[in-house]
Amino acid sequence: MILWHPWRWLRDRYPDVVVLHTPLPAGRMGRLSGMEILLDHRLTQAERRCTLTHELVHIERRGAEHPSPAVEESLVEQETARRLITLGQLVDAFRWLRHPDLPALAEHLWVDQQTALTRMQHLDPLEVAEIEHACDGDWSWIMPREESA
């Protein structure tokens, strides 16, 4: 199984794009600015991996963005999650963890919690069936509740 490697993808496909590790405003993990990807210098390795992939997907979608910024961001988040978390990795996670909470699942998959959540929220029925089959029906996922503002 070939896994997505955002740093290799960046090197091979976008040699002119520069990645800078810099302080960003609170709550901001990354930003795309022309041919620069800015990553907050406080990110964990998993967060850097996810944020870099997210910004690379934005680069790839240039010229084909959805007119709604909210829809575009959702599409980018879904593609990021699909690249970083294969179905095989999900099957492996549920075989090992069986009934993980979000932090355990994210840690096992080497992604941030938002990326793991996005992947789980957008499983298609065939993916659910594959996980179910691989785990002999002994797996569960309870979607975390949205926190109230």
C-alpha cells in the first residue's frame, strides 16, 4: 500500500513552492500565499502533515475552485482526509482499536483530529461495509458531538 507523503509530493510536483514555519494567529494552522505555504511553527508533526496536504490541495484546485468559499473549504478538507487516510489504514485502525474515540483514532492514523473526523464523516457505504467485514462486525464509531458555542 502506497501512502500519501505530502513532503515528497511538494518536492516532486511543486519545487518552486516554499514552506515557511512561522508564527500564525491563534487558531490558524497554515496559509497559502502565492508560492509560499506558511505553517504555524507550533504544529505537531501530524498537524504539519495535514496542513501541508490541505494547502497542496488548494494549489491543485486553483482555477477550479467552487464559487462558495465554505463549499470549497469543505471539498479541500475531504480530499485532504482521503489522501492522508486510506481505507486500508482505517481497517487497520479499527482492527487494532475496535472502538476508538477521536483522539485515539487520530493518533493511530498519524493525523490531526479534524482530519480523522472529516474522513469518518464522509465514509461512503462501500467503505463502511469494508470496515464492517474486516472487523467481523466488531467495531463502532460514535460521531463526536459538536461543542456548543
